[in-house]
Amino acid sequence: MVALITDPQLEESLKAQRKAWGIDRFDEVWDGVYVMSPQPNVVHQRMVTRLVIILCEVISSPDGGDVFPGVNLSDRGEGWEDNYRAPDVAVFLPGNLAEEFEAHYRGPADFLVEIVSPHDNTREKISFYSQIGVRELLIIDRYPWSLELYRHNGSELVLVAHSSLDDDAIVASTIVPLSFQLFPAEPRPKIRITEIGSQREWYV
């Protein structure tokens, strides 16, 4: 269900209430439209934590880059609050062209992860990420489980690899030194993450 609020007072009151309760961290603004995202469940948050730890291990050596468990990405410096997205995980490597501001980045991240939650419109963000020049985007879907890797071809992000529980496809990034593979497990499927060029493996 989508709610359209046309009462400015109610809108400001609701936004202020969400901020006071600390539940606005995942809210976004899409071309002036305030999008209230659902709070991620425990599995979602656990996956984000593990992914950030792994990425920090492989790229955050001195001058290796920055890894964020969520960050505001916009297409502008001034007035960024009118148009931004907040991916679950963002990686910025040395030499990245994005401009850093106090509360957001303007421009492309090198590698993003989005974990799909019910009703969160994750795939509708792809065009925005394409526009600002994100180099790679990994979407982890749990409804049903799948991995989708998008890579920027100079014009837009395009799907370059896909993995599901029905196959054993390996999804390999060319931006971070990691590959990802789904496999069945209980109580939920796991993602095997392998460092390219070494024997190190992790499970998310």
C-alpha cells in the first residue's frame, strides 16, 4: 500500500516523529518525494554487518578505501535533501570521483549492496544509481533468494551475473576482490563469499 500525504503539517509532524523515534535512518527522498522505507529485520541487519566486516577486511587497509553500512548518495551538493538514496552498503575506493560532504556524497560509489525487503522498491533505485555513475551494484533478494550483479557500461547499470538456489553460478565483482555464491542451508540459505586470488572464505 502506498500512502500519499498532501497535508504539509501532517507531513512535517510525521517526519519529526520518525526522527525522534530514530526510525528515519533508511528514509529517502526521490525527486522531492519523501519515501519512508520499512525497518530492516534482524536477518537483513545481520547480513549488512557481516558484509561490512568482510569488505573492510579486504579493502580497508591503509589507503584501501571506505566502507559504509549505509550512506546518503545524491546527484547534487546543495539541496541534496531533495534527491538521495541510502544503500545498505557502500564502498568508495581510492581515486573515487564522488564529492564528500558533511552528510552525504555527490556522485558515484564504486560498489553498492542493496538487500531487498518487502515493499522497499529496491530495483526502482537502479536508474538513479546508473545516473550518478555507480560502478557496480549487488542486489541480494530473499523473496525468493537470488543474487544480481549490475555493472556500469558507460551509459547505465546492466545485469551481468545472476545466481539463485536452482544453480551454482558464481557472481564475481570486478571492483572489489570478492565473488558471491548462494547455497542451501538451514534455517535460511547462505552466501559464500570468496576473496579472489586467495583461499579466504566467509559465510553470510
